[in-house]
Amino acid sequence: YPDKIRNSGKAAYVERNQHMINQCDYLIVYYIDGYLPPRRRNSRRDLFDYQPNSGTKLAYDYAIQKKKNVINVAP
């Protein structure tokens, strides 16, 4: 990990992926458009659940934004 993201907590995977994407010429992903991870709750006491983001979608969108060559191997 680069020093700036070594202790960044839960957001570390997003920043790690962005760092790798910035360094690459090609990105190979397994991304299924429309996939959403299961809904979650922060704790048992929460009344409402929430829809987490897909880390793969975040990486895919970031790579497209950065105009990287993206190879999606999903069927």
C-alpha cells in the first residue's frame, strides 16, 4: 500500500484500487452490469438497511473515467 492509504480504514480498498488503476494501462475485471451486493444494516438496532456500493463497479467506473483500456471477462 502507498503510505497515504496504509491506515485509511474501510475506504482503503477504494483508494488502493484507484492507485492501481492510475498505474495500469489495462484493467481486467469481472463486472456484471446491474449487480448489487446484499442489503445491510449498520447494527441490529438500526431500523433501516442500506444498499452498499459494489467495489468492482466503483473500480470499473473510475477506470472508464480515467480512459483506461478495460477488459471485462464477465459473460
